[in-house]
Amino acid sequence: MRQFLCLAAVTGMLLASGSSFADSTNKFRLHLGSEPISLNPLKQKNTSGAFLFSAVHGSLLWYEKGELHPLLGQCRQSSSTKITCSIDPKAQFSNGEAIHAEHFIKTFKHFLNPKSPGLRADLLLGLKNANSVLSGKTPFESLGASAKGNELILELENPDYEFIYNLANPIFSPSFSENVDDDFLSPQSAFSGPYQIKSWQPKLKINLVPNQHFPNPKGFQRPELEFFFVAEETVAMNLYEKKELDFLRRLPTLYIPQFKDRPDYYVIDQLRFDYFGFDASLRTQAEARKTLAQSLNYAELQALFSAKPRPGCSGLPENLLPHPSCVDFIPKKSDLSEKPVYQNLTLSYSKLIGGDVDRSAQWMQSQWRQNLNIQVQLSQMDGKIFIDQWKKAPPTIFYATPTPTRPTCLSVLENFLPSAVENWIHLDSPEINELVRKMRSINDKKQKAKLCQKGMDFLIHGFYLIPTGPEYFSILIRPEWKDWHFNELYQLNLAELHHISAK
């Protein structure tokens, strides 16, 4: 009943907003799981509004299929500690002003402001003197970043062959103004991406129109974009089926068998490392973590979700990890209900993650009851409450979604450094710290893969966590829309999007 009421309400809003299938050749309609709080790059941290964000903010580079490609400029790493970028002389903001290297320097200055740093300022700490600038010990001018016309020169504190990937992150888009516009709501704001804001209707939708100054080498007419806010995945799916949406960002796994043979069904493979982590009372209980991890029948979970490779494995592609690192199911029934370490266990997760995690949690609860005779409580919380609890009093077991910022194993392992923003299990391991240091300083893929193997084996065979396995998203998108691009980090590039009838 609740789903029907939600669907009726959203459909009513779509009709009231003037959206109709008749104008679908010049409007591309998609949805977000929630309304963005801000479009300010300083406040971004892997939100459901990422598709919208990358549409209005352009980055220097774009990553796809194992390669970095030019977007607003071209970059090359001339040594282990130096990167040089040439800004496209034709690059312009949406207001027609030329984009120069100095605009990227402004962005770095905003992020490393000691008084109000950006949420992901940590991604810039590889620059020379970035730490001392962020702490206020030295002036910004000491930062290893300089601009000479259309040339951006970056000096790194230590050898690092992966820092260049950060330049493909749209949060480091060029800043037009010395003062960061808090929300970028105005159509007059200077945007650097293929789109700009036309209007924002709170609790309903955001309309975007093409940025006519963004490069368009293929010459196709870009459509307008309508981003609707739809929290429930099944509601969004029904709106798609009613032709009120052109793109469904995630098809619930329960419906994959029903849709997988349709021409509008696509599978987007992802480089992620989601996992069920252990913390608090289990942090020092290696045997208990091992028992909990090995009492789950992962093949059964694989069938439940129509997964490709099975859950319980690292999920990184072969080019990064030579051999999958897995937790195995060891069938052995036990009665551990009287042991203190297995009492008062709670599995916590955020409501924002979706129904699949809820189904997984219920399955794990059933497995532990069946195989170990222990009762694990489930706690599904509002996203903000979940984060606050994790910071103050971490739950014993929880679902974590640390998103790699780069399509590399090193980016995954960096999330387990003591200083990492998304070190959910609060790990402080000399082994991981040293592996990360070594991986940053080498550029040989085979050597990095060997170190990656050591890191994954340490985390998984040490039972610090239970990986959910290779990640992919099933999406639906109408076949008449062409040249949309997803990369391995689930970033959406709509710069070349067009309808088959567009010219």
C-alpha cells in the first residue's frame, strides 16, 4: 500500500511538472535517491547526487576502460614526483569565460583552506607541502602547484604514480570565483561541465540545460536533463515502466531474472570493495571473527542474488589482483549461545543502501542462528544516524561502502590507513601501512598486483571483514538514447548523450 501511494504521489508530481513521454526526444529523465544538499565541490563525498554533480562540473581528465582520457586538458607524469597538465585552449565556463590553469589552483586553495577545508581535502595531500598548508603552518604559496597560462604544474611530496587519477575527479573542477558559491543554484553560476542549472524545484526535481561552451566534437544536440528525487527503488522502477523516466539507475536484484533479456537492460561492472566489517568487541577476537565468517554458506547467497562470482570474495578484477581472496564456508554446526563473545551482537546498516543489503542482513542473521545457534540483532538506521553511531560507538558488525576514488587496488587499501576518512574498521596495521607506501612509489603493474594480493589476503584471511564480492549494477535505459558512458567507479558521463533522432 505504501509503495502504491508513493508511486501515485511521484507520478502526480511528474505530471504536474509538465514532464511527458511526448517530449522525450529533447529531455532525458533520470532520478536520484535523494535530493542533493549542495553542489559545492567542497561538500561532496560520494553522494546519491554524483550523476548530477558530474554533469555540471568538468574535470581535467576522464577515466574509462583502464585509461585516462583528456576532458578539459591533457596531463602527463614526467617523473615520479611531477605532473604537467595543458588546459584545452578552447575550454570555457558556461558564462563564456576561458578556463585557465589558475582556476584549478583556486580549487586547490579552497580545499586546503585550514579554516574550512573540503571534505575530501585528503585527496590532495600528495602535493608537496599540502599537509603543512592544510594545518596552517605554511602559506598556500608553498604548495606544490603552480600555473603558467594554460599549463598546470604539480609537484608531489613523495613518489606517487596514482595521484594523477585524482585529476579525473569532478570535485576538483576549476573554480571561477575566489569565493566558493555555497550551493551553485543560480543559472548564472559559472559551470565547467557539459550542463548547467536551469531550475531547482525543492523536493521534486532539478532541470539542466546544455552548456553551449562545453566541447562537443561529435556535434549532436544534447538534450535537457530532468533529475527527479525518488527514494524507493521499486517506485523508480515502476515510473520507468510507465515511461515517466528514461533511465533507471539501479534495478533491484530481485527483478534481474525478469528484465535481463530485454534490450534496455545493461550490466555495469564496478570497482568497489563493500563489506561487512567487525569492530568494537570483536576487534581483538580473531577466532570469533573467523567463526562468524566461515559459518555463512556463500553459494546460497550467490543464488539468492543472481550474482556472478560469489560473495565472500575480494571482487577486484584480474588485472589488479592475480587470485581472488575469499572467505570459505566451513560447514560445522555449533551451539555458541552461551559464550559471552557471541552475545549482544548487532548487525547495523544504513537505510540509504537499499533493499539488497536488508535481504543480505536477514539471510546472515538466519545463517548464524541455524549454524551457530546465536541471535544477532539487526539495526537498520537513517543514514546520518548510522554515520554518527559509527563515529561515537561503532557497532559490532556493520555494512560499509567505502568507495574507491581511483580505479586501483591502492585506492581500496588506502581506506584502511589509520588516517583514512573511510577506515570503517578502525584498522591500524603496520603491514597495510607499509604496503600502501610501496605501492605508491612503483609504477610496475605486476609488482603492484603482488602487493595488492598481500593486502587483500591480510584483510580477508585475517577475518577483519567479509567482502560482498564483485560489484555490478543492473540498469535500465531506453535504447533510443546513445553515447552515455559509465566508468568503473560508477561515474556517469553525459557529455555525448543524444537521442537517435537528434542531429
